[in-house]
Amino acid sequence: MENSCNQCLYDQSHPFGLVVYPQGCSGCDTHNEKYDINWQAKKAELIEDISFSKVRKRGYDCVVPVVGDAEDYYVLNKVLELQLSPLVVAVNDYFKNDIGWHNLHNLITHFDVDSLVYNPDIRIYKELIRTSLRKHDHIMLPFLSLHSSFPVHIAYERNIPLIIWGQNQAIEQVGKFSHLDKAEMSKWSRKEHDLFGINIDSLIGNGAQVDTRALNYYQYPDVKRLAKRGVRGLYLSNYCHWDPLKQNKSTLEFGFKPQGNASSFDTYERAGSSVYYQFHDLLKYKRVGYRKIRDHLVREIRHGRVTRKQAFAIEAHYHQSKINIRGFFDWLDVSESGYQWFKSHRLGDVKNLITESDTTAQPLDLPEYLVPMIEVGHDAVDDFVCFGKGVST
């Protein structure tokens, strides 16, 4: 069995688990299902699968978890087209810049929906991030723990029977399941894929000095209680021909602001984050050997917009982009000596990608279809805006 797929750029080191065949991989095989599925029939299945929430209606039909990026605009628009009454639920990751706050509040105001934004105790949150960084080379685990559990808590507490998520990453990236399986939200899938096999419990004890009673929303609710109350979580990507680039470009009409970055041509995914294409991207490179650009290129190869040969050249270009990480360490209240120690001792082979200057995207010859993505990207004015309100122009 070959280690690398001969169609896309993934290999067996993918953190979600990938099976490689002589003719491709499990991710490419599952993607090809998209061209054989009767999507009109799948839409009818979706309408049937959400019908129970309307029968039980007590105010809201569903919870829609959001971070404020382009996918959330697409999902919420689809939810409203299905004539559901949603409660939009977000967790403040404290990493948003001015674009991120614009996109979140514009989402709420444009679609005129009720919303709930949870601001976790920032002292506990930072302590968990420090430990996650030290033990797992990961700064997003505390947020991902909250983002994948807090909306479920809200659904349970408010007796809202349905949670609608966007894409199931395990299907879209590595084909862990078939679209026909209609895999739903689960405690197991959350741990294995959203949290990369790591529970929040691993960050306490000999790590973060945090009272476990303060971590309720970081933990997934009791599955027996969820089942008794009938709370289900569906992924729209099981019911739609999922094409993130095409979908995300369509959200410009709703007032969504893409953000330019130096690490990818994709200006839509996680636009508005002060870390996603910066320190988070660098740590991903250290952990798994590649940066976010590979995920974007695999997606474009499978959709037939980029050839594998083009993808190798594009990835080589973006893999060399440099990152300024000082802003994150200032936000985390790390001393200058601590910052210098981390750079010298913990970054290994990727420390040559650190810069003290502002990072800007370097010119690159891209396939024609991708060029407009670069052109529409906005520049952030303020990074690490802990709290923001309102819509900017």
C-alpha cells in the first residue's frame, strides 16, 4: 500500500486517518460520491429528517453553531430556506480581529435571527491554552472543546431538538464515512475529529490549575440525557453537493468580508481570526508536517479546479510564508524571556518561518479561477479584539 494518494496531496499521516489505495484514497473515493448521488432526493431526505423538530416546536426549531466565517452564512441561509426558526450560538474565542467581529454581527443582523454569544472566563481559557500549547502544540483545543459542546448544552437546556452543523470534516477530507451513511453529531466523533483524540481532561491536573467545576461547558453533555430528550445533530454536507469555495463566494452578497492572508489563497475560511493562518497554521505544520494550504489544495484538486502538478507548486510557495507570532504571546501575557525561550526551544524545524515583521501575501501565479479570491480579501486593522459590537462598513 502506498503512503501517499496519487490523486490528491494527502498521505496516511492525516490526523483523521486516511486509507490509501493504488488508485487513490478513501477521501477521493468518498468525494466522487458527490457526482453519483441524487441530490434532489437527498434534499427530500433532509426535509424528512428535520420534520420532527417542527412537530415538537417550542420556540426554536434548531441551534446553529457559528464562528462567523463564510460557511456559517451559507448554512444559516439554507436553514432559513428550510423555514426553520434558528437560535444562532457562538463562542467567543478571543482571537477575532475587527473583520471577525464584523462578520459575526453582520451574520446576525443580515439574517435577523436571535443569537447567543458565550464569553468564557478568560483567565481559565488562557490557562487551558497555555497547557494545550505546552502539552500538545495546539492553541485552539480549548475553543474547539467549547465550540463543539456549548451549542449542544444550549440545545439540551432549552429543549431545542435539532442542531445543524455545516460540513463533516471527517467525510469531506478523508472519507471516514460515506455521504449515504448520514453520520450525525456524536461524542465519539467530536473527540476523534474535532479534538484530535484529546479530551479537555488532559489539560488539567498536572497541567492547568483549573477547578473541574468550571469546565462544564468544555465537556460534552451526557449522551443518555441527550438521547432521552431527543437532541440530534445533522451535517448539511450529507444532504448537499458540498463545494466550500463556490458556496463561500456566494456569501459576499450577504455582506461577508473575506480577509487576505499570507498562508493561503482562500480568503473565506476562518476570515477574521488573528491566529488561524498565523500561529495556529505554524503549529499545524509542526504537528502534522503540512499547513492549511494543503487542505485547500486537496479540496480544489477533487473539485477539478487545480491539477496535482499545480498544487505541488502552490503548496511549495505557501509553505515558505513567514509568521509573526509575537501578537499571540502578548495576548497570552507571556514575558519577553518566555517568548524568546519558546522560539528557541519549542518550534524545532519551523522556527525559520518566524518573523518580527508584518506578514503579507507574496505574488503567485494561480489558476484563473482562484485569482478573484485574493483580490477580494480585506486587511485587518486591529488583531486580538476580545470584545466587539456592531457592523463595520
